[in-house]
Amino acid sequence: MIKHESIETNAGLLIILTLIVISIGGLVEIVPLFFINETVEEVEGVRPYSALELRGRDIYQREGCYLCHSQMIRPFRDEWLRYGHYSLAAESKYDHPFQWGSKRTGPDLARVGGKYSNEWHVAHLVNPRDVVPQSIMPNYPWLLETELDFSDVQDRMRALKKTGVPYSETQRELQRNIDEFGAEVAARLDILHAEENLMQQALANNYDGQRARITEMDALVAYLQVLGTMVDFSKYDEGYFTEFR
């Protein structure tokens, strides 16, 4: 039997034993993956972001929102009770990069979509303490004052298309999206009409409360309002998702 002291005072032995432990832990994590056909759940509703939502996500990243807000609900009871159903891998399959995060200075935002009104989000972003008195979040008033630049939205969509996000540029790709997502969603994923679709969505929903112009607030609120809303969990039994773990 090897005593702790002899291990701790022998650097070579300590390194060898450490590598053995790490190897065992790695095998326990990796080997099961060879026996799972798919780790991304098969669910309906998950789609790429529209042009407006995509620009909102860009602003979300630019302003560093991910530094204080995660977008991954863990499969624990306390998280379920506070935030809702735990996050699925399928919900992030079109995110490049994903926004899971590991720090929660503020609450998780994975299911914030539809939880509050557009007006609430605008007020919260302009001055968080107007709606959450104890908030330590900074103010973002310039989002309401800055017109949204979407002149390069097509290029942004093309870049994501190269990573596998199914935006369309050809009639064949458009038809593929119609078959998979439906005609209404497929139309929003058309790169060639990206600017037109962005303006139409922004004006129709009036996210920032200003119909006269499209601001960065429009885009960010559009993005926040779609988070966690794509999957209808009432269609699935809880046991269904365990097949993909």
C-alpha cells in the first residue's frame, strides 16, 4: 500500500498517477459517445434567426451581454422552477458561437422570450432600475437612439451559411427551407431579400415603440423575444429527451 506522503514527495509518481486518473475520467466521458447515434435532440420548431434577430444577436455580443447572462438552463430542479425547461442542444445548433455562458451576474436568458413585453425590455435596457430597482446592470440608452445598420446583413448571413446554417440564395435552397420550416419561415431565411425582410419584421412588430425608424433597440428586443420560444415542450414527454443523453 502506497502512503500519501510517498506520492506527494515523488514528482514522477505523482505525475503518472495524475495522468491515470485523468485518463479514466476522460474515458468515462468519451466512450459512451461512441454508442449514441445523435446527441442533438430531434424537435420541431428550431430555426435559424431572421435577419433582424441576427443583427440583434450581433448587438447582444457587441455589448457584452453574454458576460453577465448565460443562455443554458441546467437539468436541475431549482433551475427548472426558476427558468423553465432545461436547455436542449438542438436550440443552439444554429448559434455560432453559442451563448451558453458560465456566469450569472444577471438571470439566465435562455427562456426570456415572451416573458416580458417589448415595452418592458425597452425600459429595462434604457434604465434597468426603472423596472428592477435592485439591478446592477448598466444603462444602454444609445440603443434607442442609434439607427440600425443592416447594410451588411446579407454578408453576415452568407458567412453563417458557410458554417452550415441553412440560409438560402438559390431556388433549390429556398424550396428545401420551405419543406423543412414552412413557407413563412423560409421567406425570412432568404439572403437575397434579407434587408426587405428585416424592415418588414421591425415595422410590423415595432419593438422599440418608434415606427418612424429602425433602431438597434428593435433588433436586440427582437432577438431577446425569440429566445426559448421555438420548441413547444408540451408536445414531448420528458422521457423523450433522455434518449439523446
